[in-house]
Amino acid sequence: METLQTYLPDYFFLALGLLLFLYMATDGYNLGLGIFSLAARREEERAFMIHSIASTWHASQTWLVILGGLLFGAFPVVYGVAMSALYVPVMIMLAGLAFRGVAVEFYDESPNRARWGLAFGLGSLVATVAQGFTLGGLLSGMPVVNGQFAGGWGDWLNPFSALVAAGGAAGFVLLGTTYLAMKADGELRGRALKTAAIAAWAVLAGLSVILLWMSLQHREGRYSLLALRQGHYIYLTVPIFLFEFAMLLRSLRKAEPDKPFQWSVLLFLTLVVGIAAALYPMAVPPGLSIFDAAAPPRSLWFLFAVSAVLLPVMLAYNAWQYLVFRGRAGGADRPGH
Amino acid sequence: MDTLFDSVMLSRLQFAAMAMVHISFSVLTVGLALFIAVMEGLWLRTKDPVYYGHARFWSRLLLLNFGIGVVTGLPLEFAFGNNWAPFAARSAFFGEILGTETLSAFMLEAGFLGVMIFGWNRVPPKLHFFSTCMVVLGSSLSVFWIMVANSWMQSPAGVVVDGGRIILTSYREAVFNPDMVISTTHMYLACLQTSLLVVGGISAWYVLKGRHAAFFARSFQAALIAALVIAPLQVWIGDENGREVANLQPTKLAAMEAHWETNPAGQGAAWIIAAWPDEANQRNAWAVEVPYVLSLLLTHSPTGEVKGLKEFPRDLHPPILMTFYPFRVMVFAGFAFLGLALWTGWRWKKGALTAERLAGERRLLYAWVAAGPLAWAAVEGGWITREVGRQPWLVYGLVRTGEAATPLPPGAVAASLAGYLVIAGLLTAAFVGLAARVLAQGPDASMLEPPQARPGS
């Protein structure tokens, strides 16, 4: 038990990585679709997009809730430090998510659909950009003294986090448009695929600039992810990423039904794995490790038992719900319409 | 202890606003989901399409309510890190209970809601019913876990404080802390009571308007049956809860009752109907009292001792006014519901509530319509009492609220609070408008025809 106990922080590091990936992959396509809906040409198109996610967006957003809950329980110091340091982008993200969420539910009941359609799009855009700044702000490093954030309240706003926000938005649009390509037909599908290709190149460009910026920072002796103990692991994910990128472009060109979305999800998986590998064992770079930030052993054991049982169960019923609503989207499921 | 508009006070106001907004939607989710599950179960058993119609009709309202409930709950979770970082970092137990809640309850609701609302034609009826039950289970579990966390803040058991950190010594004691069972029951009943009053009030409104009167007479009767059980039960549990508070949090009890002086031996403490507490001079400027009743309520003896606020140092007094009056709102509402349930039960016994005769009971129906909004007043009043009455503590007796807040720049908190109020106001107004629109449309034909049985069902 004693030996096992030393690995509990690692387990939670992995579990949180998995939850981050699940959130990005599932709510990423909802938010990306929201951004793409701003370019819808007719209200029916926007209605189609909103209907295509109406049955599963709750579950997608709930991965974020679980990410927060598990972070709070397993690494309470990180939760306090990161959330207060990122106060502004987190608040903006919550506002964006609020408009996005209620817009999905209110859209069909409202006499003024266009207004909620716009709230859906703008809420998604705001939430996506704020999430980029949140992640970018965390990764750009936070000074921690005595378990409290010791930096400035505007530290999250920097060139690195701006790049992450831009790249993240492109990535979510990629997920959203490839998701739409599975659900839609005809001209809308064609446009989604075309946008997906542009978004894919934008992701590649964004990541290249981020990598370049990090190496320049590193060379000048300033902090970046590369300065961490395992920072160089990022380079290992580059060939995998490029391979997946090539396969994504191929499937987009062939206009395959499900493959572009699947490759996009894999791209995000590779990204999360790369970030996690570089970060380990840090919870908040540059200096707060998962071992320093972990809750007392009893708490970790408790949450380990709960999450090890429930995470697989959750994955199973989520998969079932996706299975129930798989395939082309239709409007016949709406209550009262 | 606070100057107005420092970041601690602003964080408190923000948390209070977020909690009060969120709770007004989540109580309805819990009870309405249960009501829908009961209707769906009755449909599967009796094959009566009226039950199916109710399950479909109320689902439409549930969805509107659920969406806004979810997005108003998210900021609350993040607030513990955003605004209360020292608390988040120092307290064992609270974080893992919240984590457990997200893992066991929230995904269960969200993971099955899609099938419950949109899956009627996609899965066999029994599997659909199962999904509905999972949503009910998820929302009920979320009541349980959040009340475990909150009751532990009211009566922290199973922990020791060591060098400023709270160390857990027993999960069993912490989860089953002295306040947990009674307050969880009180809260769950509040969810059911709010929902039955909403269902009953809306049904009464349709009957009054003569729209689908027979259809809504059915849900009105269901609400009445629930009310006859829940309204008296809630009064009894509320009374038990009050005595528990007297026991565990004597300062809160004294503030709730604006009770300054401990009653001398042989004299009873009076129950105050209304008063103006004068905190500066530690007395009530005026009070309307019923003699002996406070002693009777709390000790079941007309002269039992009830400790007054003056027994405790002044820096441990909660704000009196914001504890005293919200408590009275809740209590008066609770008794009003009991009266309404008894009145309706009496009319039922007289045979006046059959589908044909119900429309004639106009005064009764109007009372039900009015009782809906009062249900929310009771819930908010109860929560203000509970949380304001706990002050100056965040965790009663262990952590003071003032030392648990993030030292954020006040401007940032003020801006986020203002932003929250504007957005929550806008969304709530939109919700009310759209819910009214759904009600004005009423049930349509598509909701009244059950789907054909499918293979495998």
C-alpha cells in the first residue's frame, strides 16, 4: 500500500489528462460548431447545427465539471492557485458557456430564433478564446509562494497564451466542422469540409509558431515548457502529429464520412499527451509539482476508489448515448415540434 | 468584520448571488424529473396515454430549466478556486466530496438527459424509462452530496485542525456529521415541495382557463396527493431541523429568533413574530411576541432554557436582520403550504376535485397558482438563514469566512459580480418568457400519442 500510495498523484495526473482530452474532444466540437455557425448562410443551417448537438452537449460540458471537481479534490492547492490566477479568463469563459448552453435549449422555443442563434455562436467563440487564454496562462508559468499564487492578476495575458487561444480556436473549428461533416449532407457538408481544411492548416501554423516561440524563449534562458525537466518530450510528438495531420488532409480530400473527425480527435489526443509528457511531474509550471500539491493520502485514496469505479461506467453510458444518436441528424426528436 | 466592498464582502455577495440563482433552477430539476419518472412509470403500467402526455409535456419545461441550471451551476464549482482559494487549499474533505459529486451525480444526469428528452423514438420504452430514472437518480444524488458538503460546513465532524490545515480523521463521521441527515431531508423535501407546487399551480391555471381541463385535473390530483404527504412532513422535519440548529449552532438559532437574553430559570422564552433588531444596542427596538413558544418549540417545555445572543462574544454574532426575516419568510410559507394542502384535501374528500367539478373550485385553484412563486421564496429564505446564520464562520467553529477568501483585486470581483448579475438577470428573464410561451402553447397532439412499441421492448 505504501508503494502504491506514492503513485496516487501520478494516477490523478493521468486521470486529469484523460478528462482534459475528453472535454476538448467532445465540447471542442460543440464550441467549434458554434463558431462555424456564425458563418451560417440561412437560419435553417444554424438550426440544423444546433439540433445536431442538442442531445449530447450537456454530457460534453459535464467533462469540464468533472475536470474541475477532480482537480479540486486531488490537487486542492492547484485548484486554488490556478483558478485565482486565471480569475478573469475563467469568468469570461463561464459567461460564454452560459450563453452557449441556454441558447441551445432556448433556440427552438423562442419566437426570435436568430437572436439565440447569435448567442450560440458568440457564446461559443468567447468561451473558446477564454479557454485558450486559461490553458495558455497556466502553461506560461505561475509563481507560487506558500501554496498561494504570487504573480500578477494580468499574467495570463501574454503572447504565448494569445497564440494558444488562436490555435485552440482553429482546433475547435476543425473538430466542429468535421463533426458537422458526419451529420450533414450536400452543400453544407461541402462547406464544412472546406472550412475544416483551412482550420487544419491554421492549427499547424499556430502550433509551429508556438513551438518556434518556445524555442526562442528557451534559447534566451527564459521560461517556456521546453525548460521543464521533460520539456524536450514535446519534440517526440511532432512526427506523430505530422502523420496524423497528413492522414487528416487525405481523408478531407476524399471527403470521407467519419474519418476526418476521428483524425482531428487523434490530433487533440496527441497534443494533450505531448503537453502532459512535457509537464510531468509539474502541476503548475515551473515549480509546483503534483507531489507537493496533492491532497492528503486519505483523500487521494477516497477519490481514487470513487473515480476508478465511476470513470469507466461514465465512459460506457456516454458511449451508449452517442450510439443512440449516431448518424445523420434529424429534427424528429424535438419535443413539441 | 467586513467593510463593505472589500474583496471578501464582494466574494461573499457573488457566491450568494450565484447560489441563489442556481438553486432556484436546480430544486425544480430534481422534483420535476421525479414527477416525470412517476408519470412515465404509470404509463408503462397502465398504458393510459394521459400519463404519457404528462411525461412529454413536462419534459419540455424540464429541458428549459435544466439548461439554465447547468450553466448557473458551473460558476459555483469554480468559485471555490476563484474566490475561495485559501479555503480550497486548506480543507480536506470538502474538495473530494465535490469531486465525488461531479463523478457520481452530474454525469449521470447529463449522460442520460439526451435520451430522456430526445430519445422517445430511438430506444424501447423500458430503456427510455431507465434513462429517466437515471436522471432522477443523478439529480437526487447531487442533492445528497452537496448537502453532505454543506452540512459539514455547518457541523464539521471527523476532522482535527493541525497547524491551520484541516486533517480528516474519519470519513464516516464527516459524511454523517450531526447536521447531515436532517438537513438533507429538509432540502430534498424542499425540492419536491417546490416542484409539486409548480406542477399543481400550472395545472390549476389550465383548469381555470378551461384548457385541457381533464388532462390537467390528473396532474393536479397527483400534486395534491404529494402535497398531503410532503407539506406536513416538511413542517415536522423543519421543526426537527430547528432544534438541531439550537443544539449545534446556538448563535445561528439566537439570530434566527432575534433572541438576545437567555430566559431566566422558571420563565419561558417568547417566540417573536416580527421585530426590529437593534444590533448596536444589543436588543430589539420593538417586537411582537408570543410568550413561552420559543421554549416550547426548542425544548418541549414552556420554561426550557434558550441561550440568547448576549451569551456569545459580539464578534461571533451573525447578521441578525438577514437571518431573522428570511427565516420567517420560510416558516410562514411552509405553514401556508400546509394550510393549502389541508384545504385541498378537505375539498377532495367532499368530492369537489373530480375532473368535472374541479373547475368550479376557483378560489382554491387561484390559491394554487399563487403558491408556486411562494415556494421559491421559502427555498431562498431558508438558504439565506442557513448561510448568513453560519457567519462569521465558513466552517462553523473552524474557519472564519474572512480568512478563507482569495486576496483578489476588488475591482475584478466587483466587475465579475456585476457581469454575473446582468447575465443571470437576462437569462432568467428569457427563461421566464419562454416558459410562459411553452405554457401558453400547452400540450400538442404529438405529445399525446405514445410511440409504437418497438421490437425488443
